[in-house]
Amino acid sequence: MGYRYGVLLQEAGNDVDFVDTWEPNVEAVKKQNGVLVSRDHENKHLTPIKMFYPEEYTGNPDVWVVFAKQMQLEKLLQRMAPKFNDRQYVLTCMNGMGHVEKLLNYFKPEKLIAGTALVATVLNGPGDVDFIGARGAGTMNLANYTEKPDEMTHNIVAELEKAQFNPTLTTNFLGTLMAKVVFNSVVNTLCTLFEITMGEFASYPSADELSRQLINEAYDVCERANITMINSRQEELDSVNYVSKVANPLHYPSMYQDMSNNRPTEVDYINGYIVELGRKYRYEATTHAFLTHLVHLAEHTRHH
């Protein structure tokens, strides 16, 4: 996702630097003098980019765009901390929940913008990325942590529009982020457990029933936590169906990509987060708890 945002923002006329900690990736980009970019597995070509390790980066960007796995974020931020200053903004559209609190340890609340991206991307390997879906097909929502958009926020939205991310700026921070958590708690988790694409899930005759059970339980949690969602329950279901059937039916979600490569998944930050949030308000999200255990069981059995 960092590649997708960075490359498309660069193509839209922005000066973009890339910073990463995964050595094979950094070395591949440096050797190739860029990243190999495909779209829907076709037209692979080299896109020149500038990539650095955190310790060697000397730039002073206006905005940091942060994408990392939830469990890797803190270590990344620690390595990047000497490069941060009070002038800079940070934008993140990571999956799950837990990243906002970590970012607030390094950035002022008024400089933090977070959102959700209904955009699919596959990392084929070091220095090799595949953008899934037609150019301009995805959408995203974003909001200021303070829920008070400023001039820089509107400038960022304008650049995202030029890059065809189709952004919608809201003033509902938690409701915006939780919409994607609920979306992922359905599609990412079920597709991962059954090793299927989003389209294959949506083709199941009772897919809507499965989705509704998870959506309703998550929305029950959010209501108890006084989180006003940006979508109604039906609109959330419609989003699951549109992305699964129309936008990205051939896509394997990121959780599946992690599972299939024997990497830890982010299920504790998605379904598990819904469970923990519910327990704070004396509500047991039993279906989400069951799915969280199933994903961990699948991880456990793959290692044995």
C-alpha cells in the first residue's frame, strides 16, 4: 500500500521519497533504480523511485504517509523518530486499530490524519508490486484526529484526488476508522480462513447472512462505545458486496497474503479489537471472538 500511495502521488506531480526497513525490498529497489509495478498482473514496468533506510534518510517531508503491519509499527517509528519534527503531518490508512495511539507518541494531535482505503494491492516480492483494480476504481475516507480540517488537510485531500484515490473527508474520526475495521472483520478474516478470493466469498448464496451477523455484532459494540459510524449497517453490507463482487473480486485480502506466507496476521487488531472494545462495555462479541481463535488456530497448525 505504501508503494501504491507513493507511486500514484508521485505520478500526480508530488516529490515523494520512500523509507522502508525490509532489507530485501530496499536493496532490490536500489539495484533496479525503482520498483516494478503491474496492474492486475499485467504491464509490469519499472517506475523510478527514491528509497532509503530510516537511518540514511535526510529529507524533511511535509507529510509522512505511513503504512506498516500493526505489530511492526512501533519498531518502525522508533527508527524514524529522529526524522520527525513538529511541522510535519502524518497520514495513515493502515488496517485494524492500535496505530493511532502509537503515532500520537510522535506527532501532535492536530497533525494526525487517519483514514481507510478500499484499495487492493499485492506485494509480489522485493521491489515488485501489483496494483489491483482499474486506475481510479478505489475509494478512501479520512478524518483529522481533532475532527477539525485545516488548510494542510485540504491540500492533502486535493493531492489524493489528483492521484485518483477518490477521497472523502469526514469529521467523524472513530466512525471513519471503524468502518474499515468492520469491513475487514468480514472479508479479510473469512477469505483467509477458507483461502478464497473476495469474489468467491461473495458468490456463496448465504454470504450476506454471514456478513450481517459480523456487521451487526460489531455495530452493537460501537453503539455501546458511543461511536457513530459513517455507514448504516445496510451501507456497510453494501460496501462489502460492492468491493467483493465489482471492484476486487479476484483479490486475496492482505490477511490471506500474510497467512499464506507464514507471517503473523493482524486479526487481533481487527476482529480481536472488536472483541476487546465490546468487553470494555460488558458486551461479548462472541462471533468475532470465535473467528479470532480460528485464525490463531490456523496460524498454529501451519507452524506444525
